[in-house]
Amino acid sequence: MSDYITMIIDDREVKARRGEKLLWVALDNDIYIPHLCAIKEEKRPNASCRLCFVEIEGHNQPVTACTREVEEGMVVATRSSRVDRLVKTGFELLLSDHNLKCRECPANKNCSLQVIAKKRGLKLKHHRFNPLKREFKLDDSPAEFAFDRSRCVLCGQCTWADRFEAEVGAIGFTNRGIDRVVTTFNDLPLADSICTECKLCVDACPVGALYYKKDQNA
Amino acid sequence: MSKSDPQSIYENIKREARLRVESRQEKPLIMVGTATCGVAAGAMQVKEDFAREIDDKGLDAEVIEVGCIGHCYAEPLAIIAKPGFPPVCYGNLDDGLVHRLVEDFLAGDDPSYEYAMAALERNDEFPTFEDFPRGVYEEKLILEHCGYADFSKIESYVARDGYSALAKALSEDPKLVLEEVKEANLRGRGGAGFPAGKKWEACLNNGKDEIYVICNGDEGDPGAFMDRSVLESDPHLVLEGMILCAYAVGAKQGYLYIRAEYPRAVEHVRKAIEQARTKGFLGSSILGTNFSFDLEVFQGSGAFICGEATALVNSMEGRTGMPESRPPRLVQQGFRGKPTVLNNVKTFAYVPLIINKGAEWFKSIGTPESPGTAVFSLVGKINNTGLVEVPMGTTLRQLIEEVGDGLPEGSQFKAVQIGGPSGGCLPESALDVPIDFDSLHEAGAIMGSGGLVVMDQEDCMVAVARFFLEFTQNESCGKCTFCRLGTKHMLDILTDITRGEGDLETLEHLKELSEDVRDGSLCNLGRTAPNPVLTTLRYFYDEYKAHVEEGRCPALVCRDLILYYIKPAKCSKLCNVCVGSCPTEAIYTRDDGLKAIDQEKCVKCDNCRKACPTEYDAVLRLSPPVLPGEKERKAK
């Protein structure tokens, strides 16, 4: 059995390593699929942001590209009315719980949500869903960076960087359901936790929830 | 045959067990139903009362605890087996009735049939449960001995051929167990109905070194208590099923995942495991063979989501109980990364019966696609609440009208909710749907774990959908976007509708969001959470419409859309009852002596309506919340 397979994504023939996940194959070939939570090194994908839906021939439902291993002869379409509908709803749901003051955000023009909006023609506005009214305390205890949970999309990029790149384990997910947040053990300010302020988590954050104070606009 | 083959070893154990059981039958035996349902109704007090009365009279009789016979509406109940009489079951027991039964039946010879529910054996004097309509439709396979046998003693299980299926299987090739279960087309009773045999086979093929067998006893649907009852009332049946499965797939270790909210089930199962080990049905070299398997109880900590397979495994491995994307499936990579068979309590309970009586027998019950029986907990507006077991293919109408003895007087059937928070609400027109995995799915509901709630004209379908959604939203683990945020927005929209806010567009919006949550969520909690909303929208759209278009709740349930009004023409000057019942002093006496409600103070607690004597029935609920006078004024 060869290590490589041939498949079709959006009418294009693509070669890929057997066993690789569809999302990365597409991205490596400059075919865009929206995503927030996917981490290439992670063996079992998080599959929690639910934005990377695609259609695969032979499947009667859109599937998430991050969880799907490529196969010989697989035929994939990254767009369809069903895919677009799910992505739109998922995206709007995330926005309903996201601080949309982009102009004040340090990640403005460097934000994954803005990329998704641009690529998929979606608006960065509250449209169908009323914004959830929630109050989060800003954690600006670290010397060079801060954590604003009102922008957090719970993608898990920071916790991965903290645990597997920095190997510190200062932050993680806590609480359940709508109250799920990223925080430190016992909800301490970052500076009082075991955080080493290595800032790998800041670099990993796709949306400006973790940001450098020097980039602050407001 | 050598003396050390499993059959002979088993026969010896059985002989001993029979002797012990028979010796107990020489004196009167009082079996008090002390499953959780019985205990909640006061069974422990009844047991004490029996013991005290028997002691006072100096009688020689034994009082023991048994599980639940399924007639929960009549708890606390007990079965009296006195030599020379058929065993008789008595319900709604209290100290007075216990006194009388001991005096007349145990000391005397009068079984007091006027207080009896039914006899358990055919006789010339009193009907048995089988003689009632419920008994005609019911076919008890896994519930057969629940509530009729001493769950605390393994000999009561062995004496009725318990573990004989294991002895039989151990004398043969493990493949035969698998073949029999596959041939029987036993479908998983956890809700989805996946064929158990296929699951086992996949596991067997994937397992090179280690395989685990896990029993899912994390039953968490509101209103469902089938698994609890089986675990509490007949734990050895489940254990035997698991051991047979382990033998078929070659597992050495298994676990029963039981939620901590079921302390009695945990206690009974732990005791049963101890006993099974002592007798050699569990542990190393089971029944003298070289097959070894052991079981342990793992207690869940109360998260509904842990009934989901991957979340259950995460929780057992010490991680947060949250689901993972599948594949890999559990049969490929389950507990500790090894292939794992995870089946529901009831699924395992069928296995010993199938091995003993054969796949053909099993397939002769139920429908070709869904053989066997279905166990339901009947609750809601129905006369006979409780646990029932009927062949698959029985219609909902038969189940509600015959087995459950219909709705109480004055109640008009409106909907039946099947499958708990993941299930759907079906209307009158769907009552002739046969109960099996596929037909229910087609109708928009699911078999689910088997909760069945009957609703009448006083249940608001919007409020019902909101109730179930509030449950799932609360139980969402928060991992994925659609379930975490989608169910929250669905709940907010439903709350608005119960307040009369919104329009037809809101309903369309709710439907679209529900469909997207169904299609977009990571696990089955999110994927099925919209079912109650989608089915009520499909079958009871007019009721939703009345809420948003007219500000009216047809069932008079949604508080923001009703007001309380005392109709002067019906009220009496001579009566004051409602005034005293009001907790907020909202009711006052008018100049003419009749009563009226100060709407500003009224909190709509319903006390006055309940308090108003039936001969007046003067307190009305009006929806939309407009007083009669106001309406006329507005009309002008």
C-alpha cells in the first residue's frame, strides 16, 4: 500500500499522505476551510468549534474536516448550501457570546473570526441571536499580557500551548455548559498562578482574548 | 462427564441453593418491595410494622426485602406467601392494614382479599395479575423476577436456574454465545438500538490482548427508572449477562458504571458481585474452567452526559466527563485505549435468557426488526404509573389505554413524550404507531431509554418543550459550539414564547436553529436535544402560534399569559375559603360580599382555584390575561 493517496477537493486533484486529516490536507493545498479549535499535533481532534464542515461524497450529512482521515478517491466539496448554513449558524452562535468591539480589540485585522467572516461572506454583527449578556473580569495581572474572556471562543489553542508546548499547565477549562471558561487552578489571577508568563498562549490565541498589552488600542 | 465440568459444578451449587430456598418456604414469607420507589413511599416503615406485629403475636414468619414489581402507583406493597394459600400481593399498605393482615391472614386464615391487588399463582379464589388488561399485554422477560425474589441472596437467583446459561455456555465454545446473540438480533436497549452481537463481534475482531466489558447504568432521563429497577431488583441477571458477554469476547475485566444517585443499586450490585465471586461465577477459573473474569462498580458523579459512551470512558479514566468525536468507536479504542463493549443494563439482562431459551424463542417475541420486549416507565397523566414490559410492536394506544389503564377521569389525551429529553412528543394521531426502534424514529421520537410521559389538556406543549430543553441545556457539557450556545439560545427563544413574545418568524427561527443544533453538535446529547422542540413544532404548531399571535396559552399554564379571575355569578357571599388560601392577600371582599382578586398582588400560585369548593368553582384562569370588563372597554 502506498503512503500517498489521491483525492478530489473542490474539483481539484490533491495528493495527500494516508491517514492525514482532511482539514490539514485542504489547508496545505491552499483550500480554505473555516476552523478555530483544530491543532495539527493533537491525535484526537477536539472537534468542538464545529466550523470545518464539508460535504464528502457518499455521506448524507456534512462532516467535520478535522476529524476525517483522507482516503483514496475521496471526493470533497468545501461548500454547499448545507455546509454554509451550518457554518453560518455556528459562527453567529460564537459571535453571540463574543465581544464585538473589533476596533478596540488588539487582534483587529489579525483575527481568525474576521478571516472566517471575510472568506465566507459573513457579517461581524449580531444578526439572528441576541448577544448573551455576561460579565467577565479582565485579568491583566501578568506583566506583558492580559486575558479578556469576553473575547474568548473556547477553542483550546491556549491550553494546548500551555500544556504541551510550554509544559506548564497553568490554565485549563473549567465549569460546564454555558459557564465553561478557560482559567487557572482555583480561578487565581494568572500572576498568582504557576504561570511562567512564557506567552506561548498569547501567540496561540486566534482572537485577541489573550493579548499583549503593548498592542492595546483603547 | 467429569465432576469438575462446569455443568456438574453448577448443578451442585443449584441443589444447595434449592434446599435453602425450600427451607424458607415452610413458614409464611412476607416480601416487602423496597426498591427506591417503595422506600420513597414508606416501605421501610411497612417492613418494621410487619416485623413488630408478627413479634407481638409471637408468630413464626419471615419478613424480607424484595425489589420492584412495577406497580409503583400502589406502593408501598408487599407479597404474602403463606403455605396453603396462593401468594397474594397487597398495595397501599399502612400500619392499619399491616395490623389487619397479620391478625387475619397470618394469625388467622383469611387472606383479606378485599385489600389484595392480585394473586401470583392461578387459583380458584382470586385473580392474578395476568387476568387484568395490563397482564394480557405485558410479557415480562427481564422484569419477570423483579420484585418477586430476594435480591440480597444469590441462592434465590440460582434456585430458579440463575447462572445456568453461564454453565451451559462455559461447556461450549465462546463463539456459540456470540452466534446466539447475533442470531437473536438483540438490539441495544440504551436507546439507539445498535445490534449487540455486531458490537461484540467488532470488539472481538479488534481485541488482540485486552478487551473490557462495561455496563452503562448511568440512567439519567427525567422520569425514567427502568435500569435502576433491574439493578436493584435482580442484579444477578445483569451480572450473568455481562459474564456471558465477557466469555464471548474474551474479556477479563468489566465494570458497571452506575450513577451515584442510585445508592441502593450500587449497594445491591456490589453485594451481588461479592456473592457471585464466593460461588465461583466471577473471579478466576469460573466454574472450574480456565475462563477468568471479574467485575467492579464504578460510581458516576451525577453528570447526565456521562451516559454518552466516550464521556463515560473519559470519566472512568479520571478526566472530565466530556464526549469525544467518533470514530474511533469504543469497540476500536475504548476504556484505557482498548476495545470495549458498552451496553445498557437491560441489554445485558436479556443475554442469559437468550442463551437459555435460544435465539428463535427471542425472535418469536416482538417484531422481526426489533425482537424481544420493551421496558417503559409509565408516568404522567395515567392511572397505572410504573414499570411495564411489553413485546415490541405493541402500539402506543395499547400501552397507554390497556396497560396503563388510560388517563384519570377528566383528563383528555393530548400527547405522549417518549425517550426523555432526547425524545419527542407524539400526538393522538400517532398513537397507533407500533413501539419499535424504527417506527418511533420515523414518527420523530426515539425509543430512548424508555421513559414515557402521558400529557393531557392541562399540559402546555411549549412549556413541555421548554422543560426538556432546560434540562439538556443545563446538562450540556459546554464543549461544542452548537450545544453550548445553541441550546442556550433555543431556551431563551422558548422562554420568550411562553411569555407571548415573538411572532411567526420567531417560530421559524427556532425551527431552523433546532435543526442546526441537531445537525451540527458533536455528540448525541446535542444532536437529540432539539427533538422535543422539533416534534412539538411539528405536531402542535397551533399551540405555539396561539402564544405568539394571541398572547394566549391554550392549556392555561404559562404564567405570563394567564390571570386569575373570580366569576361573580359563581362566587358565594357565604364562603371565605379563597381569602385564607391566598399567600399574598390579593383576594378581597367586594362591597356586595363577593370576592375579587387584586391583580397587582396576585402571584398566580393557583391556591385559590384549588381551594374554591367544587359547588362554586368560581376561580377561573383567563388567557390571554384580560379581565372581562377590560375586554368590553377595549371593544368600545
